[in-house]
Amino acid sequence: MSHWRLLLTRPEEDCAALAQSLAGAGIASSSLPLLAIEPVALAQPEIERLSALAGYQARIVVSKPAARLLLAGLAQAGLQAPTAGWFSVGEATARVLQDAGLQVAFPSAGDDSEALLGLADLRQAIACSAPRVLIVRGVGGRELLAERLAEQGASVDYLQLYRRRLPDYPAGTLIRQVERERLNGLVVSSGQGLEHLLRMAAADWPRLARLPLFVPSPRVADQARAAGALQVVDCRGASAAALLAAVQRSAAPAS
């Protein structure tokens, strides 16, 4: 049995799935979702992009909520998605699209923007004159991905389907849960998840900053260190497998 007792902060549904995966490996966890997903009303440019998916050489879906809302939007509009030319940052997102019959390429090692940019299939897809790329995402995020693609000559559009917000919790909820359940590690799955953790911690952050903090990428690791986190573990991916591997190679703090 692992000595880790982790605080999970993903959206509620993802927390439940992640907790189950960790429990299967003997790792205890507690959930405090710090990201709530809210679908957004599509403006005319987004509606036009949804109707013109075939005009893009690469269509990149960055998260499971983006994949689910994309499929729902297509069904509601009575539109048929092109089968090929789909990419995702990680396997879990790819699985949502594959279950709908789409062909999706994703990096086998690392589920972050850097790993996706190194994917041979993506480089091949945009190796043409004036390639067009659509990034399906929430409001904001994955700016590095768009910047790097633009540097390679691609024209990048966004299809923004949801926004993330911090759920409403009473002041002090975070520190009380950590102390009550004697949690000894924190987990965030994105830069925005880290921002919400810091907002929830507020004046209690100096105490929480001493706990090991598991993050999904070098970029978020740098943000965490800049915020004062003392022990940052880069999982090199936001998947359950990436977190599990990082936890298993890290020693839990002494009680």
C-alpha cells in the first residue's frame, strides 16, 4: 500500500475516474474539483468553422470536454465530421473521438503540446502549401501550440466550446480538507488548474506550498516554482498513467 494521500483537483467526472485508477494501484486520494466546465454559446465564426471542418489539414482537440462538446455540436447541427486528419494531445481525448469513428493520432510518449508538436503525423499533415489548422479547445489555453504551428507556416483558427471556472467553495475549504484527511500531495492537470489552486489556497498557500505538487508539463512546473511551490514533480502528461508513474517513482513525505 502506498503512503501517498493525494488531493485531486480535476473536473468532477475526471476526478472520479482518476481516483479509481489510483485506488487500483493502492494509492489513496481525495477530490476537490477546482475546474468546472461550462459550454459556451457559439458565435457566428465558431458556427462557420464547425461547418467547414473539411477545409483544415489538421484538427487538434485538446481535451475530453472539447471532444465531447464537439461531437455534441456536430450531432445537434446534423453535420458529418471528416474521418481523417484528427489529432489530440492525449490518449483519453483520442478515445472519445475514436469511439465516434474518427481516426485520431496522438503522441505515445507525453501528452502535452510539446509532444504533439513532435508527432510525425502532424508534421506530415501540415507539410503543404498554406496549411490550415483548427484547434478545438476551451476559452484560452494551448497558446504555445498555436504559436509553434504558426512558426511552421500554418494558419491557425480556434473553435472554443467551453470555459473553465472555479467552483464556489467556502473560504478555507482547501486547507481544511488537506489537514482533515492528512493529505501529503497535490495534483493539478493544467496551468489554469494551478491558478485556481493558488486562488483557493489564498493566505494558506505558504503551508500548502511545502507539499509535493504533481503537474502535467514543464511549463506548468515552471509556473508552480515561480509561485513558490517547493517540491514540483513534472509528470510529463495529464493522463492517469503519467500521474501514476510519477507518483510511483516519488517517495511520499514522512508523516
